[in-house]
Amino acid sequence: MDRHSGEYYDEIERRLYTSVLADVMDDLGYRNQTMRHDIRPLFEGAKVVGRAATLLMCEVFQMPAEPFKLELELLDSLEPGEVVVLTTQGSHRAAVWGELLSTHTHARGGRGTIVDGLTRDAWGIIDMRFPVFSSGITPADSKGRLDVIAVRVPIEVGGVLVQPGELVVGDVDGCVAIPEPVEEVVIERAFEKVAGENEVRQVLAGGASIRQVFRDYGIL
Amino acid sequence: MDRHSGEYYDEIERRLYTSVLADVMDDLGYRNQTMRHDIRPLFEGAKVVGRAATLLMCEVFQMPAEPFKLELELLDSLEPGEVVVLTTQGSHRAAVWGELLSTHTHARGGRGTIVDGLTRDAWGIIDMRFPVFSSGITPADSKGRLDVIAVRVPIEVGGVLVQPGELVVGDVDGCVAIPEPVEEVVIERAFEKVAGENEVRQVLAGGASIRQVFRDYGIL
Amino acid sequence: MDRHSGEYYDEIERRLYTSVLADVMDDLGYRNQTMRHDIRPLFEGAKVVGRAATLLMCEVFQMPAEPFKLELELLDSLEPGEVVVLTTQGSHRAAVWGELLSTHTHARGGRGTIVDGLTRDAWGIIDMRFPVFSSGITPADSKGRLDVIAVRVPIEVGGVLVQPGELVVGDVDGCVAIPEPVEEVVIERAFEKVAGENEVRQVLAGGASIRQVFRDYGIL
Amino acid sequence: MDRHSGEYYDEIERRLYTSVLADVMDDLGYRNQTMRHDIRPLFEGAKVVGRAATLLMCEVFQMPAEPFKLELELLDSLEPGEVVVLTTQGSHRAAVWGELLSTHTHARGGRGTIVDGLTRDAWGIIDMRFPVFSSGITPADSKGRLDVIAVRVPIEVGGVLVQPGELVVGDVDGCVAIPEPVEEVVIERAFEKVAGENEVRQVLAGGASIRQVFRDYGIL
Amino acid sequence: MDRHSGEYYDEIERRLYTSVLADVMDDLGYRNQTMRHDIRPLFEGAKVVGRAATLLMCEVFQMPAEPFKLELELLDSLEPGEVVVLTTQGSHRAAVWGELLSTHTHARGGRGTIVDGLTRDAWGIIDMRFPVFSSGITPADSKGRLDVIAVRVPIEVGGVLVQPGELVVGDVDGCVAIPEPVEEVVIERAFEKVAGENEVRQVLAGGASIRQVFRDYGIL
Amino acid sequence: MDRHSGEYYDEIERRLYTSVLADVMDDLGYRNQTMRHDIRPLFEGAKVVGRAATLLMCEVFQMPAEPFKLELELLDSLEPGEVVVLTTQGSHRAAVWGELLSTHTHARGGRGTIVDGLTRDAWGIIDMRFPVFSSGITPADSKGRLDVIAVRVPIEVGGVLVQPGELVVGDVDGCVAIPEPVEEVVIERAFEKVAGENEVRQVLAGGASIRQVFRDYGIL
């Protein structure tokens, strides 16, 4: 399947989840791919799969000459299948994502947003069921508080280095980033592992010894 | 409209939200009016608008001679349209709000509660849909752990200085306080801005350039 | 009623809640029995009552010779009526509980899980309505990151010392542990206090003076 | 020796230290008597022994009618042999101790100050070698930021409950509080343990097996 | 005296201190001018007075095309009497100041450095007695970890907004920034207040009532 | 020179420092070798170089059957040139190092101690000038609070993975660990870089342009 098609992202969204992806990456030696646990979905059932369009933000202490300049450029350049991935480097001074940006991103074929930082207009985002993951919510706007200083560069999000274009996945457990060099094998093995887990689940539900199950299937 | 009437508070509750209020205050130079993002509503859809009846609490390490004395006096003096606004100054030793206090406050015409601190009896509060905002939930009672030392005085709640009688608003995005001197103009402009945002939303949903929209409307 | 029977746990789950249990223990001088407020239920309505089967975990920085060894032994030894109680001592490196372990525990008659640490597979746990309380959620597995070093020993969970076999209760307000020596009297008085609170609620809903109510009933 | 005499305090100051006092209290089952490790001496060699004159402070958000009222009353009532013990309950908004208060306290026979909070005028305090222990230093004054709400009451300092009149000891390792009921036995055993440690030190310096030493002396 | 001369800075350094400056600014209604208390001098006796040459730093996650570009430009543009004032916005990933930069700054007539962030080469800085204030020390270099994104702009340092050219003062108590509009009056009153404190100190050292002294002199 | 001889460690201690070692490792792509900045030397001038003898500690909540068992075994097995490297995984419940252990370690030829956790008996350790680095100081003993669960295994100390036998270096700037595979080249290049820095220092002290110096020497 074309790894840059909507079908590919939809298929992953439907059948995989972040914990199985994290397990497969662990086995391949990629052990730092899960974002910090305070980056949470805005609503129950939110799930996102797509390619990272990254933005790096920094606190500012005066109104920029052209507020939002780089951010708006990035948003107008969005391609279908992209996920906006943003970091404020730990700053919680203001929200850096909201409902109007979500509306625009959705209209351009963007699949969601992951923010290491705060968001706002949660009522509108939840209402349109646009999958946004963030460290929290605040009414405060970013204008004159935080501004984008670089786009489509490597950034650290929730403690994970995310490369532009990298596949990112978020669900109720949190978010993971899948490095390009192993993406194909990770997705392939994840589909296999999901099948195995379904079997294990059946056996355990029947009251089996968990030690026996772990010996037989090697997964938990 | 009478700025101390139930109709006034209801109208704000129905048509405005905290992010637009924060934006208008930002433009007027009041840039520190949004409370820290960990003060969250207890249930989805909770919204509160009213005048702050403030309480200042402090940790205690022995049982007070008359536990809850000042707090109960304040609660018996509540006027319709008031919102109980409480701070424990960061202490998370015990809950300082609960279901019985909510029942009383509701019976007296109080419109909700904002706590920089913990609450409890969440089951009962959620059940009666009384809008409570807090930094978290714990089963522990405040008796002999925290006590009110002053009422109807200025307090800092979630990093915002709140004056007694000031208009406070809370929704899914968090809470804001609106200083008396600008209340009238803030509310007026917020109604206008909400109208503008509705128009921008339509344009963006149609796939417009976000840079063009920002140039045309000046809002995001 | 047999204090080790399912009926006993069910009765407590149906009629009591953690805040009333905390109040009764406070009155008896047991004032440090409520766990830190960041240990939260995974879904609305989750409630757990049962006897603590404790596990103590520690970070590891290489793959153990036999990963999960002690943990699996404990899980295979679970008795009906037990609740798995786990601490990672503040480590948030990985999830130490998930959906397959929940399936197994449920099959063995376990009544729920309380984790001072992270969990994962929230989708599956929520789906089966198995009551899990934790400090957060992450996709990362514990294998090679955290391992159990002792089972059925005293541990500190959310700041509360929990003895193996001790009654633990969790609901929307959080979790409490009830020391064995006072369990009987605590449960008895809690049933009484619940009845009193119902009466107070009625009086307050009618608009009574809260000072008068506090004088008359002594509870809030 | 008179347990309220300067000779008694001086003797303890000269010959004992906080770690040996903590060990002896541990053995007696008093295991929560050492204050949080961020309460540090202002200068090398600072050491304090005396009876706690306690003050409880709380943040305020307007200028009090009579700033410092209770604090000054306490300071004018100080007896020789007392140590001022203060908590701001975690607030770091301002310094609550300084050089002029130190000068006064020293003139009245006070032996030092322990602050769970910040201090200032460190230059002057260091210069007069008055033993002050605090959580940090700031130039900001407490006037209109923090005020004393009770004196000579039980308070929690660095996580330890301190009763008025209780013996407190601070040195380079930190601070401890010694409950009145065990003070006599603690001091007595501490003198003995110090002697034992001197012997162990000699043996270990000679290159002995530490397992053998621990078996022989039971201390480390 | 010329407020931009070395004599002016020297005089302040010799005779004033940060706590008295903070007090005078408090009285003038400038109550947020003292930096967070974790910004500490690198050695005992370090004191700095001068005009802020500000730098704003941001985390980066790849090697910049020209590392240190803006920083070096600023350093080559330093004027005598300036103090380098830097913020990393809370990032502790690497040191942003060191011994070679200190050597250069000293050679150019710079009077010191205040860093809301980490420094390194403490041995060399201490050895040359160049007054550096920072939030801590680490061996890690900033290259590819943090980079300057703007110079001579308003920045927030330890929670205080610092304007370029503003007078900053640091000593053992911490650091303050003095806004330009009030600089003249602040310095003038501070000299007066220091004289008053010397008198009060004498009176208190004689054992006077502190309440009486506060009534007579109005300072503490 | 023999990389396991006292001469080798002494030479590094005399002529190198942690910041230059961190720089060289950065250039080789080892960018996570500097420990968190809160691990500080106990006294001015403390410096340590040697091979890591690692201990992993965990909180316990009852007295172990044989307290200190593994720890004492490790201490009796110490070889000259070793440095005790300990982590409590963030626990600050008690001190895990003290004066008697220092005396023993020194007697056995151990060169120092690095603790991600607390220490005590600072008076004695400072007095004997034994180089101990720790996250803080407390009088509380570890007995029944923390116990060693593994020795000579890989551990994480201040965020750095340390292998047993790895070279660790600590000075006023903090601590670094040097991975075995690059130790030889790191030490060699560090000696060269120190020479270069001495030259740069001279040029800068003469008032040179820092941009020119950076272009000419490539170091800062």
C-alpha cells in the first residue's frame, strides 16, 4: 500500500494502536519513541495517524512585527495526510492551537494536531471531532506570548525527537513517532502482533495461567 | 442590561466563552486574567458566570476552635448571582469543597464554584450538574487541615488576582476574571468578536488561505 | 457479614464512597489514608473495593533475566476479592498495567487495580469496564524499564502505607486504604454517616442556614 | 543538666549532630523528624540548638491593616534559648526573615532561625554569624505578600510537625525536631552513639571489612 | 552623577544591596522586580551592577547553520557598563555561559552576567572573580542544544520583565531589575533607606522592643 | 599510560575538567553523557576520577531481613581506582551515603562517590576532603527506607546511563560518564582541546573580536 495515501493512514487508524507500535519499536531497539504521558487527547475516541508537519515555538515578550508569520505559512502549505506537530518547549503561558486553526487544517486535509503545550477553544474542536492532543487547555491566546521560530525542522515533542515527515500516531494511550528507516517493518510487525494479542486475550479470559501464556506466546 | 441580574449572567453563559473574553482583555492591556490551566471543570459542559465571593484558606496543624467558622458565615451570606471563589494557596492536603456545600450554594442562588485547590464528592456534584472548577479531587476532608482565614478579600486564584465582586467566567477552556473597570467594554466587544469568529470559521471551512483570512479579519 | 466475601465488597461498592470512609478514619485518628489525588479512575463510574495484593516495582536499565517473573507469580496466585495494588515509586518511564493483565485478573476474580504509576491499553480496559486507577497513561511497555522486586509486602501508594490484605476502596474521588485493626468499625460508622448525610442534603436543599445545619448535625 | 539552660543547648551544639539524633529517633519509632532537605544553613559552620518559637504565615494579596502585628509580638516575647521556627507553607513570594530581625532575636537571646520559606539580607546574617536555615534567599520583602496568622501553635516545617517549645537542632546536614516525650532519652542515647561512631571510624580507617564492622558494632 | 558611568555603577555596588532596592520599588508600586530565587551567584561576594544587554535563547534540535551567530554579534557589540542578561526560558539542557565568554566580556568592560539557565567552567569564572549569576551549573555545551534567537529585546528573567538598557543589580540575596522611569528616584531613596537601616540596627542590637522600633522608624 | 592505574586517574584529575570532556564526547556523537545539574560536589574543590562501581537502590517500607546486605558486599569488594556510583531513582526519603562509608571507601582505595540521591554526615566528609557528589543532604538514615537491590549493573544516574567499570569524572561543573568504547580517544582529544582553550583565553583577554576568535579557533 502507498505509504503516503489516505488509505494507508486510515488502515493504521482502524486496526493498530500506540501500545503495539511502541512494543514493536522497543524490540527493534527504538526505545524512546513514546511521548510524555501528559500529552492527552481532547476527547474520548480521538485518534490520529499521519505525517508530522513540525513547528518550533518560543516565548516572546513583545508583540512580534508579524505575529504568526511562519505558522500561517506552514498552515497554508499543509498537504493532505499531514499532522501538525508543535512544541512550546514546556511553556504554558498561552494556547498555541484552537478551533479556527483546526477548521483550516481539516479543510486542507490535515488529519490532526499534537501539541507539547496548551490548546484552547476545546468546545469547538470537540464539536467537530478533530483529533487534537495537548498538554492542557487555557483560554489565553499566544499572540505576543509565543511565536513560531522554525517550521518543518526536527523538534522534541514530549521528550521524543520528531523528524518532519515522520509518521506519528496518537490514541487514548498517548502518542508515538515512528522513525522513517523502520516505518515499514514496524507497521508490518504491528499488524502481526495485534493478531497474536487477540488470541492471548481469549486464552486469558478463559482463566489460563498467565505464566503459561507468557511462555507460550511471549507477549503481555 | 442590569449587570447584576440573572439574565445578564445567563446571556454571557449562553453566548460567550472564556477564550474570546481573554482575547478582548489582552487587547485592552489586561494580559494576566486567565487562571492556571490545571483548574478544570468537574464535568463536560460545566459553565459558570457570576460575581466572585472570595475565600482565602490556609493550612492548619491542629483542630481550630471553631472549624469552618468564617467559611460558613460567607456561605450563609451568599447572594444570588455569586460564585464561590476559593484558594488554598497551592495546598493539596484536603478537599475544600464538596457536595453538601454545593447543595447549599445552589439553594441560595449561587451559580458555581472555582477552587484553586481540591474538591470532593464529585459523584454528587456531577449528579446535580453544579458547575465546580478545581485543581483536582481527593476524598480527604479539610477539617483540621485547611481553614478559611479571610472572606471577601482580594485573593490570587490560579495566578490571577481576583477582587471580591469581580465577574468570573469558567468553561471547558478554563477560567477568567474580568476586572470591574473594564467589564462593560469587555462584554460588549466579546459579543462583537464572537460574531466575527463565526464568519471566519465559515471562510476557513471552505479551504481559504489562512494568511488571507488573517489579513482580512485580523482574528484567529 | 463475612468480611472476605463478594457480598461484603459489593455492599460497600454500592452504598459507600471514599469521602465518607476518609471522614470516619479521620475521626478515629487515622488521618493519612487517602492516596495522592493524581491517582485517577480510567473511566467515569469506575469503582473498586477489595483486598490489596501488593507489588513493589523498581526501574531497571537492562533486560532482566526473567522479565515479569515475580509479577506473573503474583497474578497466578490471585484470590477472588483481591485488588492488584502497584507502585513504581514515582517512575513514569513505562506503563506497568494493561489490558491483557486486566483480562487475566478479571478471569481470576480480581476486582480491580490501583497503580501509583502509569497504565496502558486504556481502550481495552475501558471497554471491559475493569476498574483501574492510575497516575496516567502511556503506550510504553515496562519490559526492561521497570520490574517487580517484591510482592505481598507493605508498600507506599500515593503517599499511603498499604499492608497486604488491607481493604482498599476507589471511586471518582480517589482511593483510600483502611487499616485492618479499624476496618470493622470504619465500615459500620460509614454506613451510619451516609444516612446522616442524606438527611443533611435534604435540609440544605431547602435553603437552610448552613451554620444551623452544622450545629444540628455536625457534618458537612 | 537543666534541659532549659544555655549550657544544655551549648553542650548539644558542641557534641551532637543531626544525623545521630535522627538515628536515635528512628530506633525509638519516631521516623518522621527530619525536615525536607532544601532547608539549608546560610553559611558554612552554622549550627543551632534551642526551643521552637513557632510562627505560621499565609499569603496575603492586600496590605494588612497592621503588617507584621503577630510576628512582632512574638519577637518581643522571645525567651533566651528559643529558636524562631517559621513556615510559609511552601510560598516563595517573598523573604520572611532578614538581618534586622536576626539582630533583634540575637539581642533577646534567641539562638537562631529555621524557615520553611525564603530569607534575605544574607550578607548581614552571615556577617553576624547568626545561624539561619531556609529554603532559599530573595531580595523581596514580605510586606503585603505574606503575614503571620498564628504564633506558638503546632506547624509543619519541611514536612515535620513541630510543637511550640520542642527542641530543634540544625547543622550542615539539615534540621530535626525532637518530640518532648522522648527528648531526654534521645539526647542521652545520642551521646552514647557518638562515642560508638568514633570507635567504628577508627576501625574502618584501618581498612577493616565493613560487613565485619557492621556485625560487631551494628552501626553505620 | 552620570547614570551611565563606571563611577555610578561602582557607587551602587559599594553602598547599596538588592533588598533595599526591592523595598523602595515596592513602595513605588513596582512589586514584581525581584528574580526567582534559584538564580544564584557563582561565588561568595559576587556582586554586579550595570545595564542589561539581553539575549533570548531557544532550544534547537539540530546544529544551526551558524551556531552562536547572534550571540557573538551581541558580545562583540558590548559597551563598558553592560551586564549580559540571558534567558533559556527554563531549559536546563546545556550551559549557555562559560569561562571564555566571561574572559571576553570582562575584556570589553562588561560588568557581569545574569542567566536564567545554566552556566559552566565555574572553576575559571570563580578564579577570575567575574560576577556570574545562574540557575545552576552543568558541563554540557549549548552548541546544537540552545541558540540565541534575538538580542537586545525585552525578555523575562527569573519571572521579571527586563528591558534592554535597564539597570540590573545582583548580590548574595539575588537579582533585581530597576525600570528606567523610576531608576533615579529608586537609587536616591535607596541611599536614604540604607542610612535609616544602619540606625535601626544599632537600636535593635541594644535589645529594644521591635514593635517600638517599627513604630518609630517604619522599617524592618 | 595504563588506563587502570592511579597515575592515569591522577593525571586526568589534574589536567582535565568535565566541560572539555563533554565537548569532546559531543563531537563524537555521545551527546547524553552529562548528569543532571542538581548532582553537586559537597565542598569547593572536590574532584573525582575513577571507574564506576554501581549500586541500584529502591525504596522499602519495612525493615529488610538483612539491611545493607548487597551494599556492604559491594563496599568490601571495592578495588583501588573505583568510584561508588549510586542511584535512588529520584527518592529523597533518606541519605544513602555518609561519613563512615566514606572512611571505609577511602581506606580501600576508592576515589570518591557520586549519588543521584541524598547524602549525610557532610561535616565528616568535608573534613576528610573525600569527594562526594550528591543531589542534597539530609540527616535521615536509609535503614528501612531505601535498600540496594543490585550492584555492578547498568544504572541511570542524573539521566545518564552508567555501565559498571565506566570512567566517571566529577568537578565543580558536575559529572560526566565516558563510555568505554571511546574512552581512549576522548581523553586524548580532551588534552589537546585544553591546550587550545588556553590559547583562546589569552587572545580574548586581550580584547579580540569573539567572532574572529571563533572563526580562527572553532572553540568557545
